[in-house]
Amino acid sequence: MRKFSFLLVLTLVASIFLAACYGGDSGSDDAGSDDAGSDDAGSDSAAQELRVMESSAIPVMDTIMASDTVSFTTMNNVMEGLYRVNANQEEVPALSDGEPEVSEDGKVYTFTIREDAVWSNGDPVTANDFVYAWQRALNPDSGSSYGPYLMEGKIAGASEVFNDGADPSTLGAKAIDEKTLEVTLEKPVAYFKSLMAFPTFFPQNQAFVEEQGEDYATSADTILYNGPFVLENWDGSTDGEWVYAKNEDYWDAENVALDKVTFNEVKDSQTAVNAYESGEADITTKLSSELVPQYEGDENMVSWLEPTVFWIKMNQTNEALQNENIRRALAMAIDKQSLTDNIFNNGSIPANYAVPKEFVQHPETGADFREANGDMLTYNVEEAQKFWQQGLEELGVDSLELRYLGGDSEAAKTSDEFIKDQLETNLEGLTITLESVPFSVRLERDTSLDYDLQMAGWGPDYLDPISFSDLWITDGGNNHMAYSSEEYDRLLEEAQTTYANDPVKRWETLQEAERVLLEEDAAIIPIYQRQSNILVNENVNDFTYHFVGPEYSFYPISMGE
Amino acid sequence: MGKYVLQRIFYMALTLFIVISLTFFLMQLIPGSPFSTAAKLSDSQLAIMNAKYGLDQPLPVQYAMYMGNVLQGDLGVSFQFSNTPVTELIAGRIGPSLSLGLQAMIFGTIFGILLGIIAALRQNTWLDYGSTFVAVLGKSIPSFVFAAMLQYIIGVQLGWLPVAFWRGFEYSILPTIALSIFPISIAARFMRTEMIDVLGSDYITLAKAKGASGYEIAFKHAMRNALIPVVTVLGPLTVSLITGSLVVERVFAIPGLGEQFVTSINVLDYSVIMGTTILFASLFIFTVFVVDILYSIIDPRIRLSGGNN
């Protein structure tokens, strides 16, 4: 038998490992058998259990540390802030007992916190829970990036606390008493409610966080919940499967139908569709482009326009791109309709604007932001060629070479090829060199202005046009293309100061700013606005998605015919 | 033997040190920031973040600090999973990769070796052609095609086994088959060639002359010698299987190491890249060592001694 000894040893060692692996993950096993149960009950419409696929595991559950969609989504469902975004994308008071008192200058908000709001350990949610979380987010030792990003320039004193080490108590968030929170802003913030629904501004129970120390929010047991659900099973950021259970102590628990939601991490879109088709899950991850056409017209495919716009940035440190005619020619020489119809074919639409469609509505009339300005820089080859010739003459050259910085995914390469072809065909004498690089490299080269043309996109973090508008102010944190317009800067300044408390004027000023950016300056080339498509089982009622921060809400959902 | 082992352990440590150092400096050549939110942060915010994680220090200082920590068993914290220790990240993800890899390895090796022996004993018959066909197929079909086909036909169409996820043994069957097709083809091809070679040698003829049975010749005399090259390739192959297959884990939605490693490179999660590299390199170096020891057990003609060769 000696000749088989190594195989034997291998087998023995292996079986020890195997036993250990399956045995150790008993939590997952339980979920497995439970799930088999829910399969049997599939025809029984009363089983309020939902199975969802997510694009990644939950990287982090400490609200101040999160910066990704899956974390934000989970927090939105197991925790709660002063406001919550409902199915109609409106901010409604959540922990805040009704609307807050707002001072005349729009800078001081006084919130009363709901009497019946409690943490999952029974403690009441207090004003200090907010103060503590926000101060923690601004402590450089915490390593939070969304804290400074969302608070600086908005909450009074935030910048000093984060950058200059000012005393945390100087932050404009004070607990007046147990249930009264006073927030002071640096300047009026029109989208303040939207911010208060964002997980970075959620409260944290100081005693609990300090007691847990380093272990805080590393597994389901080391978190306190105050939302419609609690995490029943989550072993930390490597766990590929996690489970929500209904939070019976939630103040609005009677309006939460689901008893249990099971999540699985699925990276591959085709796998998600296969699991959905074989009845192992109810909601897929976002479908990749090539899968969308096969579900065209399927009533179980839910589609929505994301407020994410992709554009080509033109670097004005390049002399040729300083020429407005050249920029305008480039902007009008790309057939975007053909790009979205033939290359993407997933419902994404051509963008002839910088602030997306179906994103924000007029504060009084409710009209879409897009209605006033309409389309700008639309595709028009003849016009483009006229501007091109004029531009070349002004520059005194008859040909131009430009570098085009794009992503390195297959999809990005295909669409960049298409755009290169459009530009070179429509504009005589233009040569485009494609440079396909990973995302982190593109960011670095964006910062160092090392490109001529760059395909880039932007998704907002709060429901307000200014999340797009303030990208383009002179030396703005994301300008990185040397665009500078006094007119544009002035309009943005006015919108945030003079008209800060006049929503309609402010709105019109931001629309005017967009017109300056595109129609007058042709500063960027808008390309397309992205559409999301997912499959949702017909037994899932009131599926709810969101535009900023958290992606989904599960509390409105019920299962049934 | 003892001296040999000591010498090998020294070289193993040296190799590991070189791998860690090279990876550390090569990684720093990739441009970009490990902070996923870098695009949204202002320069001063970014500077404070860099200082917090020691990224503002000169490279040699960062290197010295890192090596110091590694020697104390501290692999640092992840950027991507905000401050989760790398050891926890690896520990949390290695389970599925390990059990899947070992299952595939055991199934693949045993099945592949049998296939190779049968092919060699029944050379140029339909059994031989059949097993060669399987081996060529396994080597030439990309694993993502094979995995996707298995999932679609057996999981979705026939509904015999779960399509995806990782919740117990039945969930591991399809991925195991998908992953084992490669070791099967390798083991089968090597085993067939070696067996044919060995079966033609003089001592086998002698054994036949002595009147040993066909079974005895194949399994007692021939297989042992034919195994040596197979063991050589299977060692490193084991490592690549148990450290996670990106493709198979992706297709069957298994929360393993493979996907995590690739993602960490894409998002420049320095400490995770380093930690995973150290793990892979150690496993690899160790396996090569074990394979060398195994030689002397399988083939007494091979004597291990220190130096002089």
C-alpha cells in the first residue's frame, strides 16, 4: 500500500480541511436550509421572504467610514437618519419628529428627535448620538473620507475641526437636550434634507461604539440598529451571504412587510440571471449591456435612468483645446444616438446636457431641470466641420493630433473606438490616439492634467443640480481641465450666496450656468446618461430604487401575487 | 537529510524575502491612489488621509515599516474594506477557495491518473483515444466556457444541482467539476506518456517474464515510477487551485480569495495585494519543498543530501 500513501495522506488532510470549512460556516448552512424551505413555499404568497443578489460583499458597516453603494444601501435599510428617501425620491422625516425649525437666514436647523426611536439594545436615539457620529467622522484619526467630503463647507466649523485640529465641540452640531439637535450651517444648503438622509450623517450610540472599540461594526453582533431591519447574519466584510430580519422595535414596524431578506454576492451578471431564472433569487444585480436586449419588453425587467452622466473632458492646457471653435467642432461631431443605440443598446440615452434628466425638479412648478435649457451641442456634422475649419485657421495649422484617455474595460474600449472613428471621419485632419488605462491611473492623470481628451463620468451624492454645477468652477476639486470662466464662477457664487434662500432664483441661476458651460464655452462634450436594468420577480411588490447614496429600500416591499 | 532540510528552509526564507521586497516596490510603480474616494477629496483632505496611513513617508521608510510589521505577523489593514485587518480578510475568504481547490485536486488527480493508466495499458484502442480526447478537451476549453456550460446545462436547464452560491456540499459539486477538468487533463496526459515509457523498460519485461500479473505490473511496478513527473507538476498546480480560481469563483458566485486578489490589484489596495502575495508565495515555496521530499518516498533511487550537487 505504500505507493498510495501520498494520495492517502492528501485525502486525509483534505477531508480534515473540508470538514473544517463546511463545519465552521454553520451560519451559511442554516441559511441554505432555510432557503430550501422558502423555495417550497414559493407558491405560498404569504411568505414574506426576499432573496436579493448584490454586486459585492458589504465592505463596511461603520456609517462614517462607508464610501460605496452596497454599504450605503445596507445602512439605509438597517439604520436611519433624520430623513429617509421614499419610493417617490422625496425626503420624508424619519428620526426627525416632523419638519425641523429653520432660522430666517436658513443657517440654523433645530430638529426634535422621535420619542419612539430606539436602538436595538433598547437605548433611545438621542441628539448626542448625532453629535458624536459627526465629530467622529471629522476626526482625522478615524480615516473617514465621506465625513470631510460631505461636511466641509456645509456644517459650520467642519473644515477647522478636520484640517486644523479645532476642538470637536466647535462643530455646528449641538445637543440642546436629550431630544433636540441644533445644526448650524456655514451657508444655507438647499439640499440639506437630502444630506440628512445620507448614511454618513446617521447617528451612532456613543456608549456602544466606545465599548466595542476596534470590534465595532465588524459583524452583525457588534452593531446597533435603528432602521426597519436588523442584520441577523453577517460575519464581516468578507462574508458573501448576509441576512436581514425585520426590526420589531422599529418605530414604523407596522408598515414593514418583509420578515427576512437574504443577500448573496454575485460578481457576474450572467450568473445572476441564471440564478434568477432557476428560481434561486428574486432580484438580480444590474444587468450588463449584452444581457439587456434579451429581456427587452419583459415585464420583470425594471429600468431607470441613473443620474450618472458621461462626458469627454477637454484639457485646456493644450493650446488647440483653448480654441472655442475646435472644442465646439469636437463636441458636435459625435453621433451619440448611434453610440447608445448600437454600441450600448441597454437603454442609455444620448446626453446633450451636463445636468442629467429625471434627476431634480423645479422647486415650485415641478418641471424637470432639463426643460429650460433643452438640448445643447447636439450632433451636427456640417456645423461641426465649419467650426473645425475656422478653428484650424485661427490656430494656423491644417491637422491636429489629440490623445484620448479612456477606460480599460472591453465596453469602454469599444465605445472609445467608436468615438475615435466618429471624430476622425467627421473632422478632416484630426488624428486621435487612444490610451486605455485602469481607473486609478486615469484619476492620477486627470489630477496631473496629463491628457488631451478624457472620457469621464459623474454620479451625484445628493439630490441637487449643484452636485454637477460646482464641478466646473475655476480650480474646482474636479475641474482638472483648466476650464475657467468668470461668468460661470459668478453664477455659481450667486446661486450659493445671493439666492441661497430663494430656491427659484437659485434654480434659474444654475440653469444659466449650465448654458454658459455648454452653449457659450463648449467646455465639455456630454456623451450619454446611463440606464440601469435589473430583473425583479413578479411576486415582489413596490420594488424601490434611489438615485444617490443608497441604491435600494426594502421596507416598502411586500411579497405576493 | 536533516542538513538538506535545514538548507532548504534557509533558501525558502530567502526566496520569500525577495518576493515580498520585489512585490512591494513593483506595486508602488502602479500610479494612482488606494482611496476609492480620491476623485471626491480635496488635496488637503487627501494629504491628511495619506498621512494617516503612512503613505506620505518616503518609500524606504514605508518598506522598513512594512517589513517590521510583517515579521511581527501584522499584515496591515485594507483600504478598500476600510481598516479591516488583512489577515481577517484572507482568513474570511480562504475557506471556500481551499475546500473547493482540494476537492478539485483530489477528484482531478485520482480521475486523471486512472484515465492516464487506462490509456497507457490499452494503447491505441478506443479507451486510449477517449481519454486523450477528454484530456485535450480539458486543456483547450477555457474554464469560463466550461464552467458556464456546466452551470447552464446542469443547473438551469436540468435543475439537478444549485446554479450558484456557497452553502454546503451540493453547492460545491458543479464548481469542483469545472475546476478539476484542468488537473484531470494534466494528470492524464503525463501519466499516459510516462506509463508507456516505463512499460517499455527492461525491468517490466523481467517482471512479465517472472510471471507477474498485468494488474501487479501496472500498479506495483510501473505506476510508482510513472508518478514522479506527475507529482512535479501537481504540486504547484495544487497551490494555484487552492488559492482560488478567479473564473470559477465568479461564475458560481463563491466568496473566495481569487476575486478578492484581482480586485485588490485593480483598486490598489496595497496591504491586501501584499498579504495575498505573501500567502501565495509561501504556499508555493512550501509545496515545491514537499514535492522534493515526496520524490524520495516514491523513488528510493533519489537521495536527498545537502550541497555537492
